[in-house]
Amino acid sequence: MELALLGHGFRYECENLCRLFFPYSPVRVVEGDPLAGGAGVLTEIAETDGGWQYTVKAVWEGRAAAHSETHAALEEYSLTDLLYRTLRELTGITPAWGMLTGIHPVKLLRQYCEELGDAAGMEKFRSRCHVSKDKADLAYRTLRAQRPVVSAMRPRDFCLYVGIPFCPSRCSYCSFVSQSVAQARKLMEPYFALLLEEIARTAEITASLGLTLSGVYIGGGTPTTLTAEQLSALCGAIRQGFDFSRCTEFTVEAGRPDTIDLEKLTALRAAGVTRVSINPQSLSDEVLRAIGRRHTAQAVLDAFALARQAGFTQINCDLIVGLPRDTLAGFRHSLDGVIALGAENVTVHSLALKRSANLITEGGDLSLHARREEVSAMMEYSIARLTETGYQPYYLYRQSRTAGNLENTGWAKPGTVCAYNIHSTDEELTVIACGAGGVTKLKDPSGDTLTRIFNFKYPYEYISRHEELLARKQGIAAFYRDVCKL
Ligand code: SF4
């Protein structure tokens, strides 16, 4: 899809809007006339007497749409709004999230509600951004569920994230930097030793600043690729280094049932872990095979039972809508299955296919992208079913290149919200990350400043450049001293 930008520099939003309607046609910004090639978009702003003329023309699969409007001011919104309406007419597609291309719709809604009050904020969210009523309602319910957590934050609070970037095998839709254990076995030991060192150094920094730990999240990858001894040592190092007096939650992703046994779960429980995530993604063996998960649906049920046996009273289950070979009936079966298990938290993701996923690089089954309506029906079913069975949506974010341009939503039974998930998507509280691929996000509690410190992505870089990585951690102290004046 060729895109021309004439008389303006609003490239980023125009590109994103084109991707919203043509997610699998790479957008190429061109100088000449893009309409001649049979699939292109031309955007133009020209100054006129006392105003600005906005023009959008688009052609695609033999169809054409064009609109032109005059506005008093030169502004991005007037152009992107016109572009959105033109592409909607051209394609016949009405995205449920309207023209929102960002990943944090609830954050935007919160901003509008704080400015205008809830009713007018919702009205602005819907009309300005073309968000459907159903999605606006979902965002608003999520916002309301978050309010008690957000208002309980204190200026020195932070969450700790620890990354274990190893998995037993690679799922075909995965774009994370996770490496399979078979590939990276020799890296695991040195990685683990250096991770403990990074945790200890990070704990010294946060203690010297008087920061208070409010939650811990060990994610990945699949942390339960570690042995029971390693899991005990990891949790022990975190407990020893940080002050847990205000820490109310401690989550470990035990995502793949093929990595879970009673010994590991018992070790986690004994180390004070309060929540685990056991992720079926689907309860259909055919779908699990199609996505490269080397376990059965029964293995998920068994792992869940083991977690209960080990004493866990807060268990999350992830599901994905839009998986290859899945159907609406199959998804209903999966969702009803995790509800029947009694999972306290259910997270419903939309399949997002990044370029690095095996499904893309190995030319896998992409027919799911033609199944926009079926995928939307799965998502609608999840919202209705989780609502009627007593779950509330409490965090929500979007990713690019998702099937049906939908969302990922975390649902919780009353009293079981995982605050870390809110903070990590909302970016209103500092999250300090340790481990490969971790991103520390430092948030000024009394302003808008958000500063990121990146750890190296890959385990081999994490190991070979560890001193450099530890030096970067000094940025935490500099941030609190120079920006927050704490
Ligand atoms: S378990 Fe998660 S991180 Fe690991 S390969 Fe599968 S999708 Fe990727």
C-alpha cells in the first residue's frame, strides 16, 4: 500500500491508520502519485485564503473514495479523522476501536474523564475517536475497576518485574525473544547467576532511595523452565533483597503446563508467591498442535489441579482468540472450560502476529485474518460470558497486527485484581525490570515524565554486556534525584 503525504508531516498517524485497514500490506511512503498503481492513499493539506484544505483520496481493489474539507487550523486530528472516514468508506470496515491506533485506550479515556467528568469524557471518547459503544463501555468498566488501585498508589511505590526468557519450545505465533531450552541450555546457568546479581544490585538502589515495593511479577518466557531449586533461589533472592512490608502480590507465570510439577508449585508457594498464571491459550488439542504447543488440553487441567493442591487461591488462565484452526464453537469450549475450572483471573488476548513469529516466517496458516467476523464473535462471547459469570475487566491494552484489530483484556473475580497488570499497562507507576528484555519504566509521581531504561534483549547479550547493563541501572537513582526530587 503506497501512501503520499503532501503538504504536511503527519506521517506516523497516517501510516498507523493505513495499517488499521490494511494490516498485512506493508505501507510505503512515496513521493509520486500512489493512486496510479491500483492500491494507494493520497493525503494533502494546502493553505487557502483564511484556512486549510484537507484532501484524502484512496483506491483499493478497483474501488475509490475521496473527501475534501476546509478547516480553520492546521492540525493532525482534522487530517486523520478525514483519512479514517475515507478508508472506512473505501473498505467497508468499521473498526470497533474506531481510529484509535494506540495501545492504551483506557489511559486516553481516563484523561478525558478527568478533564470533563465521566459522562462527557465518554461522549468525547466515542465521538472524537469513532469508538463503538461496546468497546467504549468495556473501556469504561475497566477504568472503574482500576480506580481503587490507582488511587492507592503512593509516590515511592514501585513494582518489580523479573524476566526469564526461556521456554520449552517456541509457539508458532510467538514474537518474544524467548529461546527454547534446547537451544539455550548452556546459557541458562550463567544467565541465572547474573540475574541474581542484578536483582541484588537493584535492591540496593531502591533501598537507598527509600522506594517501596508494592508487587512482584516474574514473567517471560516461561519462568517455570527453571528447576524447583532455582525457583526457590530466585524468589528467595527477591525476598532477601527487597522490603516486602508493603508488597501485596507476587505473581509467577507458570504459563506452559509442560513445565509445571508439584515440586515447583510447592516451592513457589513456600516462597510466598500469591498468584500463578497457567495458560491454556486453547482447550482444543487440534489448536494446541497447530500453534506448536507440545501439551494437551488435559495437561492444562492437570496443572491447574496441581496448583490448587499446592495451595494457590489466585490462578490466571490466558486464552487467545483467532488462533489457527480454532472456531467460535472451539473458543466457547475453551472459555467455558477455564470458567468451569474456577480460575480467579482470565485474560483474553487477540492473536497478534509480528513479523518474527514462526507463523509468518515459515509461511504458516494466515487464513485467520480473513476471519475478522468470527474473531470478533469470539471476543464478544468472552465479554458476555465473563460478565455474566461474575468477572470484571480490569486491564486492557491493544497491540498492532491483531486479528480483527481487537484488544487484550484481563478479567478478575471480585477482590482478585492483579495490580501489577494495571501498572504495567497504565504506566502511572514505576516498574523496575531485571533480566533480559526487561524495560524499566520510571514514572514521576507528580508529573508526566516517563523514562525508560532498556536491558539487553537476548540472553547472550545480557551475559556478555552485564557490567554495562548494571551501569545503566544507576539511571534509577539519577531519575529519582533529578526529576522527582525525592
Ligand atoms: S510460552 Fe509464551 S513466550 Fe514462550 S514461546 Fe510460547 S508464546 Fe512465546
